[in-house]
Amino acid sequence: MATLYSHDLIRRHVFGEAASYPIRKISLSDLTDALRLGWEDFQAMPSHAIVVCVIYPVLGLVLFRMVLGYSVLPLLFPLAAGFALIGPFAAIGLYELSRRRERGEEVGAWDAIKVLRAPSFGAMLELGVLLLVLFGAWIGVANAIYVTIFGHAPAASIPDFATRVLTTPEGWSLIIVGCGVGFLFAVVALCVSVVSFPLMLDRHATAIDAIRTSLRVVAANPVAMAAWGLIVAALLVIGSIPLFVGLAVVLPVLGHATWHLYRRVVEPNPNPPDEPPPPPKGKRYAADFPANLFPWSREGEQ
């Protein structure tokens, strides 16, 4: 079975054949179930999820510190909103944790790192680079919109910036145009990545096949996918309000929930490849420190 599966992969890569993954129509209740299961995953392994996503609140605090110089103040909101563009790629470790827990495995924090050895990690990296380019383009466009409306003069202070944006016609133009353009970027990111990374991890799909499947998912479930995008945006806003610290909870939950959303909307593999059972954890001794900090280095020792 595994050999046939490998031959299918080789045929798709060498001859350019596109794989077709059957998808399902889902309802709003499926989104609720995905969020519930994502929350349960987070509760079962909160320390693991926070370790994987700690970069987000740290990045948020760094951004806040930079804002004290007011030089990047106009870009604070675009940078925060940009998390939605690169979040699907940054959460690949969370998909791996949910996948292993779903299979009934004992999950450890370092298991998230094992996604780097997935057969389709190269494809995930390709799509991740595309999302990073999209993120960079969004920041560039957002800055261009601000400069077009307000010019190059920096804000004198945070209150001054807030006053200019919230109480002037130019500020309202900035909000309307910026949110409109940002919405278009978010729609593109959602369409190409809503299930792409979980599919590549689970079915070893190519980046092109994963993008095609995500587009088909959105086309078949426009209402549910629009609702999912609004849920993601709302939770990111809530998580960003307290100096981005709330993202340490919001992002892991969304990452785990995305895995379960993928399970709801894409038919399971009828011929899954044979995977060896996970090796036993075994006992660890003080004399093995610090090797125990890097458990993958001992996997070949039996």
C-alpha cells in the first residue's frame, strides 16, 4: 500500500499530474465543532502550543516598543492584521500536534518540530514563501496608502496619530481604503491556504494541488468559508488588543481548529500509507542531560 502511494507521489511530481481530493459541503455547525476541538487540543497541550506560538506575543511587544519611536506607528495596525496572512504557515507545527493527538499518540512539545521532516515540507515552504511575499506586499501597499493620504510627515505622538486617524476626513479615508484593500489581501490568503497546509502534511500533496483544493473548498462552501474568515479576523483582533499577548491563546486555538476544519471539509485518504508506530518514550536519566533536550537525536537508538 505504501509503495503504491509512493508511486502516486512520483507520478504527480514527474509527470505533472494533478491530484484530486474529494471535498465536502459543510455548515456553520462544522465551524463550531472545529473551534471546539481546537480548544480541546489547546487544553490538552497548552504548554506545547504556547511554546510554538510564543514568537507572536514577543513580536507584538517588539512592535509596541518600536512604536514608542513613532517611526512605524502608521504600520502598527497593518503589521497586526498581517498575522492573518502568514498565520497558516506559522501554524504548521500545531497541525502536526493535532494530527498526532488525533491518532492517539503521546504528544510532546518537540513533536511540533518533526513537521520539518514531513515528505511535503518543501511544498509547505514554497507556499509559506508565497504568503510571506503576500504579507510584504500588504505592508508596502498599506504604507503607500498612508503616505498618499497624510504625506511623509510622521505623527508627533500616539494621541496625535489617533486624533488624525479618527477625527479627520483624511483619517476616515485611510480607514475605509486600508480596510478595503486589507480585506482583498485576506480573501486571497484565505482562498489559497484555508486547508492547504494540513492537506500537504496529511496527504503529502504538492503546493499546486493544495492551492487548487483550497480554492475548490472555498468555491463549494462560500458562506462557511466567509464565516470562517470573519471568525479568524475577530479572534485575531481580540487577541491583539492586550499588547498582542492574547495571541498566545488565540493563535494555537485557531491553528488546532484549522486542522479539524480540514478534517471536516476534505474526504479522508481511502488508502492511507503505512506509518510505523511511534517509538516508546522509555526512561530518561539525569546523566543523559542535556541530550534529553533534543529527543529527536536519540530516535535511532534502540
